[in-house]
Amino acid sequence: MTQATRDRLHFALASFAAAMLALYISLAIGLPKPYWAVITVYIVSHPIAGAVRSKAIYRLLGTGLGAAAPVVLVPHLVNAPALLSLALALWVGVCLAVAVLDRSPRSYILMLAGYTAAIIGFPGVLQPAAIFDVALARAQEIGLGIVCATLVHSLWFPRPVGTVVRARLDAWLTEADQWALDLLRGGSAETLERDRSRLAGAASEIRQLATHLPYDTSRLRETTAVVQALQERLLRLIPLLASLSDRLAALRALRGAPDAETTAALAEVADWVASPGMDPQPLLQRLRQQAACVDRRDWTGLHQLSLLSRLLDLVETLDESRQLLAHLHAPERALPSPLAKAVARAEERPLHRDPGLAWRSGGAATLSILICCALWILGGWSAGDGAAVLAAVLCCLFATMDDPAPAMRAFGISLLLAVPLAAVYLFVLLPRVHDFVPLALVLAPTLVGLGMLMVSPQHALLSLSVNINFINSLALQDRLTWTFADFLNVNLAPFVGLLVALSVTRGLRSMGVETSARRLLRQTWDALARLAEGRGEREPLAFASRMTDRLGLLAPKLAASKDPALAGVSILSELRAGMDLVALRGLRARLSARNDSTLEPLLQALAAHYRARADRQRGPDAEADLLPLLDRTIYRLGTNPAETDAREVSALLGLRRSLFPDTPVPMTTQEART
């Protein structure tokens, strides 16, 4: 048996054990619908123990909040079914919209609050006087499932998230080293593109995994701040390496090849990158001395200064990253004082948010629920509440996808598979079962088999959906009371809820790869415009965090897009431009009045350019009058070492390269004056 198979089996057995524990306790204490505890176990379960524990806390809070909503709403609106339906639908929609805005595990609070209110509220309409008891029972069942899943997955062969995060960080830094070596030693364009795509996607994945670290079962939960500090270095490395690649290309365009001194510096840095144990201080000292001797009076000199600035940043950032990673492997080793202070200041960085998508998701959920309620109330359908409940659950579970429709269709396939399977159990197998142990043995082959498939990425969605629908269709209680007619009536409702949710989602919410990519690009250009205007995030790491997150989201969409207009888009270029704008905003704050009058018109022109792109008023080509303004600013500030350091010169040159990559530079900086 391979290790992967053992891991799948451990997860499946742990999930089954948690489900049976929740079912046994539910039956023992007389909860009315114990199958909700079993469903909750499978929704909460995750192969990584830290993810189960972190989500469990938020799920418990969300369940309590969701149970409170119908207790307040149903008694006051039970005599006005339309108003009650509207109130519950709006509750779900607003909770979902706010949850989609927050892409951390905290979002589970409001997402659970939304569809838990639907699970309790709509069936509770049939017995409004007992709504408090119904809400309490559902909250107990769901809470019991959360607690059992958390307990078992934390004790049964727990797979710590810290181990996974540390392994991903090891791999990430190894790939960053490889990208740097490919750059410094002249790797092919295809190799460089492969390197940067891998790094961007992996950075987003590491950030999502690291959010679970404070709840981990390993000792690495005590190093959460170290991981956050290391993530900050990762955020710097992506635009830094992209900028370094651009500066090398610019120098080659100017000279054909770097001069001997620059070539030697590149070779020294490459040797240091390839030798992780080497002390960086002698190399940093030589690079600083070389940068101080650069002649700023021509464009070649300015580009050399920019390249040396990026090499200095690369060595410093990689060295700090390696020290932080070594500390993760051996926490007993003390960090140098500057890094220890940086760790103490480390904090969670913001992610990309899409308010438009969030409110469209909430609107689709609200409309789907209202349509199901209309069919239920106007049609006098006794089991119609199930359609409204499933519509709410589906809209919530798949809200973060660009196009939830394929996932909803897969859920429909799972219904077609689960309902007949449940019928066989209910009317053939379970009538012969009269005790809990035989019940567990009868359920084991199906639940364990589906549990093993849940770990496989290609089968996870379908197997989880089959599992949930199978348990829901069984509706396990302390005794069998179903007739076949009741079974068909109740299990028709999910299909109706699915069809309504799918239709509304396709009409209001779904978007293709190209549409999603364009939205992300427009949001990127809007952020750049706000930054140039001085209204955006001025903290470099906060901006880099959002932009790198967008890069991770956008890269697979651009790769899958067949739109020729998106073929040449480089989000890394926009990321570099953003970091350059952050540097220039910092420069503006300390410039003299004379030089501020040079920089401010450039920033306003850049803001107008990116605003026009965000508003789709022009294509990617920058305005013709922006180039001479940019060149004049480079001349005025680039030749003034008293007020402009190497990083700020690099920022100005970086903006020129981002906006006018194919436009030759003037022969000398003097030509830029005219």
C-alpha cells in the first residue's frame, strides 16, 4: 500500500469514526434529526488537522448565529409567509455576500450563519410555536458533528498543517533560487515563464494553508509569526525577481550584453544563490561599493544602478528568507536581532476582494430562495421547504467559484447516484438492522469508500456530494418511519432546489474565464490609479499581498483563455508598476518643493492612464505625452543623488519599462530634457 493510499484510508476511517460517534451520541441523547450531525462531520472533515480545528471554531460561531436568526424572525412573521421568505432570503444573501468578501477561514462564520438559518427557518415555518426547540436541536446536531470531527481528526493520525506549510516553504524557496539562477545565468524565456507561474500560484496556496497554523496540532503553531514574516519575504521576491529580469532585458537592449563589471556582479550573486551556506555580507558590501561608483549621467548608468539595486534587494531578501526557514526547522536557534524585531511586527496581510462578485453571489442566493419559496407556498407543496434549503446551501457552498454552474451540475449527478443508493439501504438493508453496531457495519463500505475518494482532487466534489446526499436521503433516526411515497416526495425537493439555483446562478452569477480575467485586470488597474492618486494602500507589503493574490488568481485564467486580447497581458508587469508607484509615493513625501513639482505631474498622468484602462476607455498603449514627461522626470531626479537613491531611480525606470517596453531610450539623459 502506497503512502498516498494509507493517507486516504486514514482520513476515510477517521471521518467514519467521527460520523458514527456523532450519530451514536445524537441517538443516545434523543436529538430529533441525528443525521445532521453525520452530514456536518463530512462537511467539516479535512485531511489536515489544523484546517479542521480552525474551521471548527468559526463553524460553531456561525451555527449559533444562524440558529438565532429564525428564532427572532419566524415568530414575528409566521402569519406573513411572503415577508418571512423575504427576510430569510435576505439574511442568507447578505451573510453570503459578506462571507465572500473575506477569503480567510473567518468567512465560515457568516456563511454558516446564512445557510444554517435556512436549514432551521424554512422547516420551522410548519411548527412556529416550537421554533426555539427546533433551532436548539439543529444547533446541537450541527455542533455535535463539528466537535466530533475536530476531536477525532486531532487524535487519529493527525496530519499537522505545520509540516505541510514547512514543506511547501522549502519547495518555494528552492524554486525561487532556481528562478534567480535562471535569470542570472541567462535561462530561456520558456524556463523563466514556467518558474514565475509556479511561484505565484504556490505563494497563494501557502498563504491559505498558513491561516490554519495557529490551530495546528504540531509545535509549529508557536512559530506563526515567523511564517508570516517569511511570507512577507515571499511577497517581495516575486516582483523583485520579475523586476530583475526586466532590468537585464533593458541592459541587453541598450548594449547587447552587460559590461564586464556587471557580468562579474551577476556571476557573484549567482554563485551565492547556489551556495546557501555562504555569508552574504562581503557580497553586499561589494555591490554597494559598485553602485556608489555608477555614473548617473547616461541611461546605461541609470540602468546599471537599477540592476545593482535589485541585486542588493535580492541577496538581502533571500538571506532573510533562508534564516527564517532555518528557524522553522530548528526553533531553538535564535534569530538575529533585526529579524527577531521583524518577526515581532509581522502580521496577516490582506487578500484580493471583489465586492461586485460578492453582492452578485448574495443576490443570486436571495433570488433562488425566493423562487423556491414561491413554488412551495403557492403550490401547497408539503415538502417544498427542502427546495429552499438546498438552494441556499448550494449558493453558499459554491459562491467562491467563477462559474458555480458546473459544480452544481456535479451535485445534481450526485443526487441521481445517492437517492437510489439510499432507497436500497432504506427499504432493503436497514429493515434488517436492529442495533447500532450492525448499522455502523452496514454503512461502513459506502461511507469509507466515499471518504477515500474525498481526498482525491479529481473526485472530491462528486464524492462529498454523493456522501452528503446519501446521508440526507437516509434521514437516519432512532426508528424507520418512511413509506416509499414519503421518500419520493421528500427527495424530489432537492432536485427542484438544484434546478432553480442552477438557473439563477447561470443567469446572474456565472462568468467565463475571459470575463473573470478582465474583471481582475480592471480591478488591478483601478488599484494602480488609486495608488498614483495617493488614495490606495501605501504600505508596500499590503499592496504586494493583494497584487500577488490577484496574480495567483489570474495566472490560470490567462493560461486557459482563448481571447487574443488577453494573450499578451502580463500581471507581473502591473505588479512591478504597483511596487514602483509605492516607492515614488514614498519619495514624494520627502522631496524638496522644486523636485516635487517634477514628480507630482507624472503621478497624476499615471493615475489618469490607469483610470482610463480600468474604465475601458483605452487600450494598453500609454498616452504619447506620458513618455516625454516620464523621461524628463527620470532626468531631473535620476541625476540628483542627493534626493533620489538607487531604489527610487529603479522605480522610475521600472515604470518606463512597464509602460513603454519597446520604446528606445534617449541616447543620453540630457536628451530627456526636451
